[in-house]
Amino acid sequence: MPLKQSEAIVLRTYPLREADLLVTFFTRQEGKVKGVARSAKKSRRRFGGALEPLTCVRVYWEDRERQELARIDSCDVLQSPLSSEVDYPRAIALGHIAEMLDEVMPDREASDTVFRLAWSVLQNLKAGQVWLPVTYFDLWMVRLLGFLPSLEGCVVCGRSLGEELAWFHALSDGLTCHDHRRIASSEMAVSSRKIAAAMFRAPLDKFIGDPWPRAVAADLRKFLMQILDRHLDKRLVTSAQLDKLE
Amino acid sequence: MSKFAEPMARLIDELKKLPGVGSKSAQRLAFHILRSPEEDAGSLADAIRDVKARLRLCSVCNNITDVDPCVYCSNPERNQRTICVVEEPTNISAIEKSRNFNGVYHILHGALSPIHGIGPEQLRISNLLVRVENGAADEVILATNPTVEGEATAAYVARILKPSGVKVTRIATGLPVGGDIEYADEVTIQKALEGRHEL
């Protein structure tokens, strides 16, 4: 079979046999592809640092008849997460992107929009500035997956939330007004809904440079993670790690 | 029903749990043990039992040892004030092979790996802090792997050691000796250029 090629993001690697690596890529052309990189564990000559998770690469692979796993032929590094400083918050944020893509994207189903989102977020994810890209990524992922309810009105009465505080609950969809909030609901500030609206209108790099401490849109991130937890029926490991970050 | 006698099937099942050992290899190993003299099989069993019974972690550096403190921490000929921080005990032998390091070690037993749920609390960092805060170190060399996880771990350890005022250094990354620039990847070349020095 002829070699296929695509831009791709390395999501995860697992040791396989003595010297091989099982690699999950998120490719632009074919979505999530799993393949075997022969001798990648033993020799760095062929793949170098290209199989480090969250490396943006051009991958060449061969699909084999009646076999689920592709044969990874080679990888050219386009952008490595190791090119700039890696601190602990950035490592968690990188892991979060990899885990989310690995968990929610189906095998062999291309999504150019999700690919462009992930690619752009990875280019802008720098040490000391993780909250803006993480918020942007989570918001757009939840929207692109079709899980995001309207942020403009109460899901119970339909009234516009305007400049009011909104409320959300871990076990129910959407935002509610003050009158229809459930017990143990969390608040979402008007400013966070405005940030979400702005993020739907502009690419990520338009926001770069704005100060973005952890507290900014923390309620929006919590809302998004609760939606994902409900749909995935489990909590992402990296979401818990992000929660613990100071 | 198993095609082997119960003790043999049990041994094969146990051997299959070893890394890199599949069914066929496990069978081969099990038959080798069966055919080997009684004393060889006994020595193997004793060695396995001993490794679990007698080995523990060094209370100073977390190295795997049968004596506490370990041979590095108790050796007066080694520089006890230079600490090299590594991810795993197996990293020590690679550094020792170089014969260029005469200090002592600190083993973290892993690296920060958010995707696997490994955070700072899963690593053995606290006794490194105690060593440094007690004034037992002039320099801490961070020799974690040059991966995202290793770099994040080094950055984290450097940050928590900073208030103590100890000198913290990171091992260099770049081209391997005997390597060929033509085959090096972009990041390695970038790191090699960043770490260049004047001749």
C-alpha cells in the first residue's frame, strides 16, 4: 500500500514489545490514527524527538490490510513542545489537550476544524500563560462536539440572562436564571459569558497579551468541564490536575 | 482445562507477568527451569524472594539498597554536597558509567505526568527539600530526561528549591557524541545551538 502523509499531533505513546512504540496521532487528513513505530524505543535515529506527545509533525504511515494498527514510517517535526520552556502548568495544559482529543475524537474520522483549533492552541500555549489557551480550547471543543447549550438564556423559562448572574449545575444542562437555579448550583459571572461570546468571534491570537490569571473565567471552565464529564461519563485525569494548580 | 500440569501452568502464568515475556517465552523459561538442576532453580527462587525481602529505599536519597544509607550516601570519598536528581534508580548506572560524577544522588521515582495522574505528591521530593534546607548541598544537578515530563519535573524541582538559595543546574541537551548532524532532529539541533560554548 502507498504511504499516506498528513500534518498531525502526537497524542500518546505506549511501549510495545521490547523496542517498539504504539503511537496515537491526531491527523488532519484522517483524524485519530494509531500505529506502530518500530524500534522507536531503542533507537532515536529514525524518529528522534518527533514522537514526544504534543509534537506537531508531518507523519508518513502505511495502512496494512485487515490490520487496525498502521505502520509509522517516519515523522518530521514541525513544532515541538520542547522548543520553549516547559513548566508544570504547561505540562498539565499540554496533557489536557492530548487527553481531551484522545478521549472525545473517534478513530479515523477527520475534523479539520478540531485539528486547526488544537494546532492553534498548541502554538500559543506558553509557560506561565496556560489559562487563556486552555479556556479557549475547552470552550471550542465543547461547542464543536455539539454539547454546548446557549449561554444567553435560562434553559427552564427561556428568559434572556442579559446582565444577570447565571447558574449551572453538575447534573443538568445549560444555564438558569436566579429563580430556576437548583440547590448546590454554581454561579457564572456576566464577564465570563462575555468572554465566551468574544472567543466565538475571534481567533486565539487576538487575545494573546491580555493578562489572564487563573481566576479569569474559572466559572466558565468549570461549566465546560461539567458538561464534558456528563457526556463522557467520567472525569478527565488532567481536569483534576488543572483544578489543583495554584 | 490447562494443557500443562497445575504447577507448570502456574509458573507460566507468573512468568507471563514479566515485561516483554509473552506466552511462548514464558513456556520456554518455565521448561528451562524445570530441566535445570534443583540448586539452580532454588537459587533463582531465593534471589526473587531476597529482592523483595531485603531491598528497601535509602532514607537519604531513595535509592534501592540493602543497607541504609546506601553505598553512595555513606561513601566518604564522594562529594556529599553535590546532589544529582534523577527519575529512576536505573539512571544512576548510566551516570556512574561516565566516571565523571563523584557526588551523590536523589531519586524521584518517576516524573510529573499529568496525563497519567502523576503529580508532585506522587514523587519523592520532600526528603530532597529536607537535605537542601539542612544545608547539606552546594549544588543540585537536575538530570531528569529531556522529555516534556522530565522538563516539567526539572522546572518544578528548581522552583521549589529556589527559596533555599542552593545552586540549581540542569544537564545539557544536544547532539550525541559520535552522532551525525544530518540525522539530528530540529529540536535537538536547537538545544545544541542554545547550549554552545566558546572554544
